[in-house]
Amino acid sequence: MKIRYDFVTNSSSTSFVIISDGEFNFKEFIEAVGIKNDSAFFDIYQSLFDAFRDYMEPAREFYAKHYAGTYSTFEEFIEQQLWKSGKEVLPKVLEAEKKGKKVFIGKLSSDNDEIESFFCTDEFIIESDKLFIDAQENGW
């Protein structure tokens, strides 16, 4: 057996889908999370919002840019790439597109900062009347 004594790291990432009635904004995000402005966790969720905003792309552009050669259709990509929730999320994505809602896809990474890393260690859904975030697809 070999034991490594120098620095060792594992990376994690979490894919996410965001469906928003309009522009993805902090006010609606924080209301969906249920955090008050004076909460001790306010800054943590500000950082999570910033990470979502920084790494999200319009869903179909994300597919075309990163996965068009891997999957034959956008729908196949959603169902198979987001394997934990893809079959549940696909109808929501298609219905949102029909209604003119904004649909985004992106990835968080544990390599970026400690808050983003924390949220990459588990899966979660954030949902309100105006916002839906599915971040159930994670992997080490």
C-alpha cells in the first residue's frame, strides 16, 4: 500500500437548472430561500446567488456550446445529463419555455470558494411562485 503525504484534493461540481419568471434577481432569490436581511446566513446566500449568476447560461445556449455533439437533442441532454432529476425537470423546462420564462443551466464547483464548495456537497431544490432552482446533480 502507498500512502500519499502531500496535498491531495478531490473536486466536486453541481449542475443546476434555474427557471425564472423574468430576470434572475437577488430579491426573488432571497425570498425563495426564505432568508431575512438580518439573518446570519444572508452573506452565504448572497455568495450562492453570485455563483449562480456568474456560471449560468441560457439553457439552449449551454447545450449548444457544451453538449450538442454528445447528445442528439436538447431534450435528451436534459434527461440524461441531469440524470437524478432530468425526467422531472424536462417537462418544467419545456413548459417554462412555452410560457416565455427564462431557463438557465450551469455548474457550481468546489474549486472556487468555500461557500460554493459547501453547496456542492449536497443536492437541493429552491422553489417559489417566481423561481425554481434544481441543483440535484452533483458528483465528486
